[in-house]
Amino acid sequence: MILDPKIPSGPVEGKWDRHRFEMKLVNPANKRRFDVIVVGSGLAGGSAAATLAELGYQVQCFCYQDSARRAHSIAAQGGINAAKNYQNDGDSIWRLFYDTVKGGDFRSREANVHRLAQVSVNIIDQCVAQGVPFAREYGGMLDNRSFGGAQVSRTFYARGQTGQQLMLGTYQALSRQVAAGKVQMVPRTEMLDLVVIGGRARGIVTRDMVSGEIRSWSADAVVLATGGYSNVFFLSTNATGCNATAIWRAHRRGALFANPCYTQIHPTCIPQHGDYQSKLTLMSESLRNDGRIWVPIKQGDARIATEIPETERDYYLERRYPACGNLVPRDIASRAAKIVCDDGKGVGHGGRGVYLDFSDAIQRLGRPAIEQKYGNLFEMYERITGENPYEVPMRIYPAPHYTMGGLWVDYNLMSTIEGLYVIGEANFSDHGANRLGASALMQGLADGYFVLPYTIGDYLARHMGEERIAADHAGCREVEQEVSERIQRLLSTTGKRTVDSLHRELGHICWEQCGMSRNAHGLQEAIGQIQALREEYWDSVTVPGSGEELNQSLEKAGRVADYFELAELMCRDALHREESCGTHFREEYQTPEGEALRDDKHYSYVAAWEFGGSGGEPVLHKEPLEFDNVPPTQRSYK
Amino acid sequence: MRLTLHVWRQKNHDAQGRFVTYSMADASPAMSFLELLDVLNEQLTERGEEPIAFEHDCREGICGSCGVMINGRAHGPEKGTATCQLHMRKFKDGEVIRVEPWRSKAFPVIKDLVVDRAPFDKIVQAGGFISVNAGGAPEANLIPIPKPTAEKAMDAAECIGCGACVAQCPNGAAQLFTAAKVSHLALLPQGQPERTRRVQKMVDEMESYFGSCTNFQECEAVCPKGISIEFIARMNRDYLRGSI
């Protein structure tokens, strides 16, 4: 298989405009003849479903939640980037492009990233027109802040609830199309497999989560917008329902999975406090703008934070990275926290935490100013931990947050299965080996509002007039049968262990061996452990209840079964990539100062894995990466 | 902590529901309320019993999925807090806790603590949006919006659509939910062209499912986002203005 990214020729800044002109169009009167399935209703899925319907296509949109408004995009706090240059501080499309390629540690595709930066400005216009109440200045203009270490203020925000407000914007647009009869919204329904007929994606098989009904839906194209796979770690900042089943099932049907080892561990989360814990909560990294991160210099220092004098504190980020200080990129901040905790200087439960201290900022700016900026985050912290961050420093620790890896897509966002598009976090395309803060919302909406609606038209136009597949086609029935058998197998297990207990164990293996730092020995060990646990899973798990009702244990059981396979691929990818880049830190490959050491000569490519059959070895395909505009350098934040 | 839980169990919409009593010997004050249910569910599953179905997703108080009546109060005793953000340190050792689903005719029980809140989606579909297609938007800074206005719109827009307002209301009214969406859009210049039509359609849709508001104000008291009933007055004013 030769991977063709289909990147248009010519200078990077003109690629998208020319491509838009060269793509085929579907006549307005013909658009309603096409059915498009969109799986997921978050920022990417919701915006794509609404926009495709506005264009005239018939859309069926699926989500596992009870309403399209609840997808996990809603939890994003910090903001959304756009190259508006409203602050006159030197921002431009080129700078956002440059920062994103560099931030991704030169493992993303230049052409995609440039397009992302280009359409970022349209996103803000669109959201404001929809009524997204972004923060404003007294003069009535939109406010911006610097975020995640950016040298310019290009982040738009709505209190600490930017994701929620953008999400409500897409939900409203989607609701309008539901009312217009252009979108059929199918909530409480989970995609359990993909229907591929004649090499093309022609539909999906779903389970109605209330009645348990298994059925097929056919369409002319299928769009997956099902988010990332951080929940493979069990504890992550993702919603408990977030899962990788849709993309993993598509992978098993022939979609290549790219860069699974690029998983982002977010530096500012509330540390774990007990074994019963179900998830980790993120604190917006905007807190790093004013908070100072430190640990006691002395190992195992049991004094409370306020009793440790200035001279006995190590502000390790400010010490190691004088230029960027507390605002270094996420991967660097996370790894630095792990290093000090591994060294026995961590604070709180199990010594897995570092302080994020606002006392200087409160002294400098006054408490009201801090309340204005971070009030709701401080309240949330206090609700969860019972501690008041105005008086004692917050404790934070890194947690899995976002996955840059995902299904491989070409420039048109089409996977290696014809007619299967993948957008948002579910694809791999724009963030390389590390995503910059406030760029996830940007990518989700860019894909859904401004990229996919063009590129999918080109595909559909080429299939105009072809015979359609009905939902009772033999190809659909076959997949339904497989899905039903798998459910039966899960329900007929006779073990004693709960799904969660096994998932927790899997997560622990991934976190220890394939988390913030990795090495060959650990990864090999992890692969063996995951395989053994997977064998055990099918023998030892218990799934109460039946398949013909709301059965949350059954839902989880299917998702976790897929995580076992995905976890192994993640470790294999991490093992094969014998370099450090972005979030992928291999202990064997580091500079004398302990920074990531890339090997551009051998690893400047996208690793796209082909499913090797159950129990078989996955096959590696490579898409070489070329950097004509942003020459690779070693990232330096000193 | 030792706790006694009386939990509403109901096999499905048509089945008869009842309270079932569970004793928990090992709750921790640092647990969230949903983690308490997780631990109980693990124990039930290990004993071969069916776990309690309850709705949850983000567990950060923002998605609006979760929500149960705890001792008769939507989302429990802590003000401004969704069930997932409620922690057991707010309860006393030995306490008896009654856990029920939202009780409203418009929100039928699906199973145990899970209810169907689809009418909320219908209200938004009736007009809770600004009709603008992707691609047709003017430059974002073209229309300045005074900061206080944007802040006020944001106060309303914070609604997470959990349904606590309806569950707590003696009339089962959805005024607070509807008013939050109506006000969010009516406050902004972008929302003006459809302002009257929007409020009329949304209120009419709301009234086909829910009871009427008689100013009990219990909705505001339990709203995890502290949405003010001032927005209900605003909605009523807009509705009236459109009717004359």
C-alpha cells in the first residue's frame, strides 16, 4: 500500500485556495440526493453535520449521550486560537502556522497546518455570528489572552468555559437543521462497526443503548468525529464515556492508524487522591500565566507549603527554562513534574504532585484581579479537594488529556477507506507529536465548518448517479451478525471481575510504561502484559444484565475490549520510534540536558499502521514528512 | 464513612420502581458522589447483582449529563454544584441518603436513575439559535458589544441543560432552562432579528411538555450554574412584547 497524502502542489500559502477551486462541486439540486452519516456530535461532528445540512445534504448524526449538546468538547476550558492579530502584537497566519509546526516538534504535515491557521480566522467570525459570548474589552471588542506559552495573544475565550460555549454554538446550528428536517439526530446510539462494501465505506452498524436493537444505516459517505483515546489509560481528563470503538472498528476494517504513541499528558490536573477515583480533572493551563510551579528542595519534605521558606523551594521550570519559565509547552512541563516527583520531591497523596502557587500574583495584582481571571477554576479546585487556593498553593500533576494520534487521513481528511472521513481529535493530522494549548477547539471547528464540507463534495460528485446500498444489503447484515455475536460473547462470559477493575489494570500498564517517558525494555514488557491481560479479559470478566436493555456494563465491556488492542498498538508504535519527539519521550534518546532528541534522518515520517488480523502483527506504512517552510530545529524554550 | 443509601431501582420505563437499601461501610470523604455509586456498583457486580444505572459523562460539572435527587434536593446539599462535583465530605458519618431520579412527567424514567430529557432538545430546536450558515459571517469585531452585555449573555449561556430546575419545581416547569437560552441570544446584537419569533416558538414548545411557572424560585436555588430567575422575567417581557 502506498500512502498518498494528496497534498496539492505549489507554495504552501496557496494550496488550499487552489485546491478549493480544483475540487468538483455537487449541483445544489443534487445535494439532497446524498446521505452522509456523521458519528459524534462534538465540535467537529456537530459543526460538520450542521454545515453539510446547510449545504443541502441529508445528514444522520449519532451520539452516545442523551443529547448532542453533551459531547466532551464541552469541557475545554482555556480557549481557541485564531490568527486575527487583534492585539497588533505581530501575529499572522504564518506565525500560527509556524508555531503549530514547531510546537508539534516537526511531526505534522505542513500543508494541513497552514490550512488550519488560514481558516482559524473564519471560525471566530462564525462563532460570534452564532452568539458565542466571547470575553470582551470595555470598548466592546473581543479580548484575547496569551495561552500555553505563545508569544502573542491570539486566544479567544469565554470565561473558563470556552469549549462549552463553542459547543452550544454548534449544537444550536445543529438544532436548527434538525428542525429543518435536514439532520436526523440519533442520540443514545453507539456505532459498533463500519460497513465496507466494494472497498468503500457505505454505512455503520449501531446499538440502540436503550432498547439494545442492533441495526444498519447506509449512506454515501461516513464521517467519524468520535474524539480521542485517552481513556485507554483509564484515568484521564476525558469524559467517562469517551471511547475509541468507532475508530478502532474502522481500523480493523482497513483504515490505517497513525502515530498512536503521540498522547498528550496535560501538566495541570488535580492529582489522584484515591484508588476509587474515576477520572482526573483538568485545571486550565491558563493558570500557568500567573501561578508559579515549585516543589520543596528537600526530598520528602512533610511541612505544609506555606511553612516552607522561599530559599527552600525549587521553582524548577523557571530555573531550567529562564526564557519561558512556567509557560513552557505541555510536554516539557509534564515531564519536568515527573522528574521532580521521581526524585522524591513530590507533594500530596503518594508524592505525585507539585505546587502551583498564586501568592505572588495575589500580592502583585490583588485578590479581585485573580478572582476575575480564575474565579471559577479556583472554586472548582476547592469543591474537589476541599482546599482554598487563595490561601494554600494548588497541587497539580500531569494526566492523559488528548491524543494527537488517530486514524490516518489525507489532505481531504479521507482515511485509507474510500468514503470514510475522519475529523477532529479522531484523526491524526494537524498536531504532530504535541498539540499546543487552545488548538484542539480550533482544529475541530476548522475540520467541521470549513474543510470537510468542501472535500466531501469532491468525493460525492465523483459518485453521482451510482446505485445506493440499502440498509438490508447482505454486506450490512453480515456486519450486524458479527456485532451481535460479539455482544453475546461478552454477555456469556462467566468470570468474576468487573470491567472497570480490568480496565484500571490496563490503564496502569499504559501509564507506567507508555506514559510520560518510555524505554524499550518497559515497552516490550508492557506488550507482553497487555497480551496476557487481554487473554484473561475474555475469561475473567463478568457482564451482568442482558443485551436488550440499557446496560452500562455491556457498553463499557465492548469499549475496553477494543482498548486492549489499541493499547498494544500504542506500545508497538512507541517501541518502533527510536527517537524522542514532542510528547513521545524515549529515555534512550535525550540530550545531555534531558531534553527530547529527535532523529529527523530516520524518523521524519508518519507511522501509519495496518491492522494485522486478530493476534497478528500490525504492518507499518510510512508517509514521509517534508518541511519546505519551517526548517526543523531543536525546540528550545530556554 | 458508613452510609445507608436508599436508591430508586426501576428496571425500565414500564416497570414498577421501588427503593432498595444498601449499606456502605467504606466511603471516603474525598470521593465524589458518583464515585460512591461507582464503588457500590463494583460491589453489586461482584455479588452478581445488576449495578445501578445512572447518567454521567464529563464528571467536571459542565456536560449536564448527571443529576439525581439527593434527600429531595436536585444535585444534593451543596449550592452551585452538579452531582458529579459533590463530594462526600459534605455528608456526615452514618448519614442516611435517599437517591432518586429527576421526578417530572416530561422526563420519564428510562432505568433506575436515568431519565429522558429529550424535550429540552425540542425547545432549542423550536428556535434556540441564530440563523446563520457557515461561511456567511461578517468580521467578528464589526459589531462591538459592551462588556457588561457580553457578561450578562454569558451568565445566561452558562446553563448546562441538566434538568435540575424542572426536577425541583413543584410545577415541573422548565422556565429557567428556556429563559437562559432565550436571554443569552436576546441580549446579543446578533440575536435581535429573530428575537420575537424565537421567544414565542420556544415558549410555545416548552408549554407543550412542561408545567407553568408560579415563582417558587426553587429552580434558581438548585441550579448548579446559579442561573438567575431574572432571566425568566426577561423572557416573559419579551414574550409579552411579541404578543401585543
